[in-house]
Amino acid sequence: MHDLIAGIDIGGTNTVFGLVDRDGVVHGEGRVPTATHAGPEQLVHAVAEGIHTALAAVHGASLRAVGIGAPNGNYYRGTVEFAPNLAWRGIVPLASLFREALGVPACLTNDANAAAIGEMTYGAARGMRDFLLVTLGTGLGSGFVANGHVIYGHDGFAGELGHTIAVRGGRPCGCGRRGCLETYASATGIVLTVRELLEEGGTDSRLARVDVEDLTSRAIADAAAAGDTLAKEAFEITGRTLGEALADAVAITSPEAIILFGGLARSGDLILAPTVRALEETLLPIFRGKTRILLSALMDRNAAVLGAAALALAEESDR
Amino acid sequence: MHDLIAGIDIGGTNTVFGLVDRDGVVHGEGRVPTATHAGPEQLVHAVAEGIHTALAAVHGASLRAVGIGAPNGNYYRGTVEFAPNLAWRGIVPLASLFREALGVPACLTNDANAAAIGEMTYGAARGMRDFLLVTLGTGLGSGFVANGHVIYGHDGFAGELGHTIAVRGGRPCGCGRRGCLETYASATGIVLTVRELLEEGGTDSRLARVDVEDLTSRAIADAAAAGDTLAKEAFEITGRTLGEALADAVAITSPEAIILFGGLARSGDLILAPTVRALEETLLPIFRGKTRILLSALMDRNAAVLGAAALALAEESDR
């Protein structure tokens, strides 16, 4: 007899789910395209069917709760609000749709908060009460945990470290402002940095011969690993900008650790080394040498699904 | 029969205490010079004597707990650590000294956190679970409250908004770095701003005729209230720098309100108006129009004593 939690990760292209037990073992999983469904009701119906099918394949299993991670997810309301990468308009009450479809408690949060809860429950932040998770993907997402709880803020939208200003009047951001941290410290940001370095005359770099559409953070990491000076400089600049911003974040919440996650974090020491150096150089003296920067322990597992399941698990134990 | 809490505020010059009930009414108070005592043990002895005397004057009163607010106070350890404005060296276990001297539970935190708890218990933040208190005095102190609890961080030193960087490479700060917010947005910061404006040629200002030692934030507020252009410009610059920094803080913790406290906050609209304007102009769109900026409700009462007492009260109810 297994009590299982369904963790659901709503992505722009696919929605992935997994049936997770208390120890983080995934007993079944599935995938449904997000965008081909006419609306959220149809998507919820298809995911619920997939969950029932996966559940039937696990001997003696019963579904206890559902946790959902979604872009622009609001924990307090269980809604997805004006998500730019989803086809739905306005405010969608996704948690209550899943609650009705599956007949179990459902809760929802945004992807970065779900990842933070996943690290706290199953990953690199086990046993920590104060830490910060930073996702370095297309943008920069963050989940702040203080006193053992995610900081949601009064409206459910806290944790937007990616939209603190790194360079006043700097690069234009998708949010309509300028100089946001995520325009520098993200997979997208490092590509922009390389383009700027190339325009400034980095013709010796092997990246000068890469087509624009192939110039990805992965290609930059490969070039840096092969010793390309310009690619290494791009990681230095990215790490410095990130480390300086993290020093300000540490001054506010003083986390035990900062956990890096997502595409750019996969480049390992290339991003870690300059970030740690800039952080330590920039920190207020009383904080120096006290905050560890770690890589996610869930990067090669389905972190978003585990995080969403961990959220539901945490709600269970609060109930 | 009154259960009273002793709230103690350790200042560089004087240590002030008050006997406070659950409703925030002060039933007795006293004052002891801080620096004339040979060491912390002697100060604790003198304060404990004062508390006993004040307690004896309240009919049927008994002491239930002690709360202490102190510069560089560490909540977790109950210690004052390397406080630059106190004559004591190193780490002083002040909470346990008071516990032994008075025979009741004692807890301690830094002044800004104590003020935040005071506002939450007796002041402008009653009923709020997510807010930020900012003290604009000689420096800039801050207390962040999320999910109804002060963010202490893993080491007890969180909440150093004054030492986030407002201007990279900017004004030298007492912490040894450059450009810290408190070198701009504080009573000291606005004086520096006025000096810079005067050096740039603000000879028409009435502040050009004020002696250096009389150039205080109060004198600047008086000049601005009288229409002095340079003084008003200094408030604009100060409020803009503060508002921009608060926009970044809101992106991280999304507070319901930001409460301003301390010397510079006494100038009211002179500092509020440009701060609110810069905040709203700079905020990420989803946060606009949602975070109120308020003045402290405890400014004309003994906020530090009330805050320290409120800390002890909160500990009582957690026990």
C-alpha cells in the first residue's frame, strides 16, 4: 500500500507528471503536450487521465495529493496569472481544476519556489531552514526560504531576484525595465555578453565562427572548457554580476547556502568559480566565508516534478 | 496583578528600560548610562537594580520576561557581537547575564529587528505578516518580517539592507566597502548629499551659511520646509536612492508595507514623497501600487523599549 503524491510541472511545451512517494522515489510518470489543448480544462482532463493510468500500474497505490509547479504560479490563490509562455489568458484557477478532476487536495506554486521546496525535501538543502535557490535558465528565477518556509510575500509573488537591478539603465528586459539581473546572469544573459564581446572585436574566438542561432550557453561552456579566452571572459563577467547581486541578497536574508540550478548551472566550475570569488569579495565582512554556493542535487532528476510533489507533501504535514 | 515585561534598549550613551504590559502600556521606566560602567556585568547589575525599583512601585506587579534590543545583537545566541558603538570588546552574552540577574527568561535582538517586532505588536504593522521596517538614523537599519516572523538568517545577522550596494564604487562606508545604501539614505547620508551639492556651487542655499557641525538632517528638513531649493533637491536625491533600493527589496520579499522610522523619517512628506515616487517608477509591474510606505506609529513613544518588550512577549507565546 503506497500513498503517492502527483507532482505536476506545467511547461510551455509539455506538462510532465510523476507519482512520488515520501522518499522522493518516482513510481510512474507521464507527459502531455501543453499547448495543443484548447484550454486549461482540457489539459487538466488529459493530465488527470494520465495520472489515473499511471496509478493503476502501481500495485496497491492510492493518490493522496497533487502539487503543481507552473510559471507565474500564485501559491496563495492556486492560480496561474498572466503567464507569458502559456497560451491561456488571464487568471487560471489551476489548483481547483485539479482538485475537482482528481478528488484530492491540490496546491500550486511557481517553478522556482517548487524547486526550492524540492531541494529542501529531497536535494541539496535537506536540513536547512535558511537558503536561496537560483535557477539560471532562460531567465533567472529564485526561491527564498527563511525560518524553514518559502517567502511568498503578501501577494504570493515574492522571490523575483532576477528582476532586481544589476546595472541601472542597463540591458532591456522582457519586463519592460532595464538592467534586470536576469538579462546578465542567465543562459540568455551570457549569450548577450558573448555577442557584446564579439562586437568589441573578439575575432580570435571560436565563437566568432558560430552561427547566431547556435550561440547557446552550452556552446559557450564548451568553448570555455576548450580554453577559448572570450568564452572564459563571458563566464567571468556573468559570475561577477551574479556574485555581486548575491552579496546584496545575502545581506537581506543571510542564507546558509545558495543553490544554483538550471542550464547555466550545468557548466559547473565555469560559473561557480567567478560567482564565489565575486560574492566573497563583495560581501559585508560579517557574512564572509559563511554562505556556501552549491549546485543543485536534483539537476539530473526531474526536479520540477519532485519540487511540486514536495510542496504537496509539505502542505500535508502542515494540515 | 500585572504580568509585566521589561524592555531594555542598549544605546551607546544610555541604556533605557521600561516595564510594559501586553497592551503596550508602559508602567515604569528608567535610564542608566551605558559607558560609565566598567563592563557589561556592572551595567546589567545597575539595570537590574533599576528594574527592581521600578517594579516595586507598581502595585501587584510581577516580572515575566526580559527583552533586549542592542546594536549588533544576535538573536540566536543572545549576544552582542563586536558592536562598534559600545565600549565592550568581542562577544558579550548579554541575554544570559540578564537571565541570571533577574531570574526570568531573557531574549535579545538587534535594534532594527526589535523595532519591527514593536510595530507588529503595538504599531503600524499590527495584523501584517509580511512587511519591512527601515530605520533612517545615523545609519540605515532594517528588519524584514515574512510569514509573520523576523528573518534572522542562518547566523542571526540577516536584515542588513543598509549594506546592500546602492552605487557601485560610490561613497566610502564604515563597513570598509563603497556605495552602501546607508551612506546615501540616512541622516548621515543626506548631510553628505547636501555637502556635495554645496561644493557643486549651491551658494544660494541658506545651508551654505550653516556651520559644518550644525548641518544636520533636521537643519536640512527645516530649510526644505522653508522652500530652500538645494535642501529640497537633497531630499529628492535621498528619496530616489531609497526608493530604488526598496524596489529591489520588494522584488525579493514582496511586503505589504514598508515602515519608515528614525530621524530622517521625522521629516515626513519631504522624504516620503520622493521615496514613493521612485519606488513606484522602479518597481517590477506586478508589484506596482501594492506596497504601502508608512511612517512608524511608535516614533513618539519609546519604540526601542516597546520593541524589545514585544520580542519577549512573542517568545512567551511561542514557548
